[in-house]
Amino acid sequence: MFDQVIFAARAQQIIEAGRFLYGQGWSPATSSNYSARIDQEHLAITVSGRHKGQLTPADVMVVDLSGKAVGSDKKSSAETLLHTVVYELFEQVGAVLHTHSVNATVFSRLMADTNLVRFQDYELQKAFPGVHTHEGELLIPVFENTQDIPALARETQEYLRAHPNTPGYLIRGHGLYTWGETMADCLRHVEAMEFLITCELEMMRLSR
């Protein structure tokens, strides 16, 4: 079984993350899903269909790395496997956040002719692990929103195994997934990604 004290701490981190992300407008209503690692076999994750700005401890449950509920009859997000893939691949990851901001959703749709977004010459690229200069490229894949979650989990797993330094990805017309060693790291990655996406959208608008 899992440690209840650690679970409670992770649930509180998720609750606080939800308040912040909702407050930024990046997780409206019941959209989005969040998780945090409890141990090498279990993670805390939001219960399906809960308002992310109003989360309580009852809105967070435990699943194992196969996505199966542990000690609860509650239902986790339909996208749970997209979380477990990341935890299985990267032992150092402690949190995964999936958000649904307007900018990330619109930007991913505008990138209809590509499956790979390139950010370059932005100082905030250095918010991500292993990025030490704005001069390099930050590559973010874009996956199609097929709603076939097992297939999408396999697709993301294959890509991330081949590109382990990838800090996140977009699902077209759907939202952003990103992760970090801690919840604070993960929130920083969301905020940095939102900044980069907003800059790109503004560049597009000004270049018209």
C-alpha cells in the first residue's frame, strides 16, 4: 500500500496547484487533470469531473502506474494513462500537470501544418531543465486529439523515450502537458510554456 501521510501532502499540493492554475485562467471549470508521485508504484491524481479551482482532499485519489484505482471506487481522469507514462519513463518526475488555457489551445490549432513547435531566442527557455541559453531551440511536440487515450499514451511514450529531454507537449485543440521533479518545478514549466506560447501568438498578430 501507499503512505497515507505522503498522499495527504501530495493531495494538498494538487489542491494548491489547482487554485493557482484556475486563477490564471489556465484550467477553467472541470477541465484539466493533475497528479503527483507518492512512491515508485503510486500517484495521487484528480478525480474526474471536479472543478479545479475548488478542489478538496476528497477530489484527489490514488492510482497505480497501470492507472488502476487503489483503495477507492472513485474514477480518475480518462487521461490517467498520459500521466502514468511519464512517471514510468522518468523516475525523477514528481508531478504532472495538464492544463487547458485558451492560448495553448488556439496556438496548437494554428500549428496545424506541423507536429513539432520550435521556440528560439527566448530568455525564458532557461526555465526548463538542461536549457542554459536562449540561443538553442526548445522543441515541443504536438499530438493529435484522437481521444483514443491508450493509443495516445503509446504514442507519447514512444516519442518521450526517443527524446527524454522533452519538458512537455501539446495536444492539438486540447491543451498542454508538462512535468517536473517537484510540483513547484512543474508549475514553473507551465508558466514558462504559457509565456512562450503567448509571445508566439503576439508575434503572429503583429506580423499580419
